[in-house]
Amino acid sequence: MGRSRYKIYEEHYPYFITSSFSKGVALFADPEIADIVLDSLVYMKKEHGIQLYAYVLMRNHFHCILEGDNLSSVLRKFKSYTARRIIDHLTDPNRTLLLRRIHVPSSHPNSLYKVWQEGFHPKQIKDEAMMIQKTEYIHYNPVKAGFGDKPIDWRYSSARNYAGLEPLISVNLFEG
């Protein structure tokens, strides 16, 4: 598969990011995998100065709005690190079914598993209206999927931050 045509060109803008698990496997059904990704988002904020405005973890993908320097590089490192942690987590004998689902036939010994699909499909957020639209899209994604009646019903979302409720991780609230 060729390189993604989506790229980050101007780093002083926020970007709507989407990343999916390989083969559509519902890895976020495992709360420990969700924690790996959430902890890594917090690390990106703290260590790389990334601004996180909104996020949602669905069963087999996540969306977020991020802004920061060297965002492409930071996201590649994020995906590489989380992939390694997820594979290590899945090597537990009770989780081998999920590990087999992300197995890829390969002659290269270091690439037995593929956690993430290639790319992260960045879409530059150019104005306040687009920021509001993408934030609402993120927060209503679980409602549309039938996981709750209101965005705050879904635990793995920044909708709780925006509603003033106890969040799982902090975000930079966009106040347009």
C-alpha cells in the first residue's frame, strides 16, 4: 500500500486526526489498551507540547484534534510506541485471540503483527466553524454508533471535559 496522500503542511493549525486498528479489530474493547493510548496522549501533551482539543476512542479507531510542532513525527512515534505496548499486552496467554487477529504473514521477524492501519489522515482545521463541527463530530460519534444517548455517556471521550464532568484525561478546551 502506498503512502497516504494526507499530510500536515502547516503546523500552526489544529488537525482532525483519525487512526484505525489493522483489519478493523476492536482492540479498544480491552480497557487496558484504551489506557495505553490515553496515557500516550497525555505523554504527547506533556513531553512534546502537543495541544489536545478533543478525542474519542471507539472500538476499532479513534479521532482527535491536535496541534503542535513536528506533529507528523510525534504521531509516528505515538503509533510505534503504542503498537509495541499493545503487542506486549496481548502476548498474555489469555489475549492470544486478539494477537492472532492482528498477525500479518511476513518474512521479516520484526513485523509479525500490525496494530495500526497506515497513516493518520490529518485534516487541517482552518476556522472556528470547522473546529466546532469536528469537535461535535468527535463527541457524537459514540451516540451515532449506538453506545449511548448523549455524548457524555461514552467514557472514552472528551465530551465529559466540555460538560464540566470528571474527565479521564485533560484537554485544551476550545472556546469559540
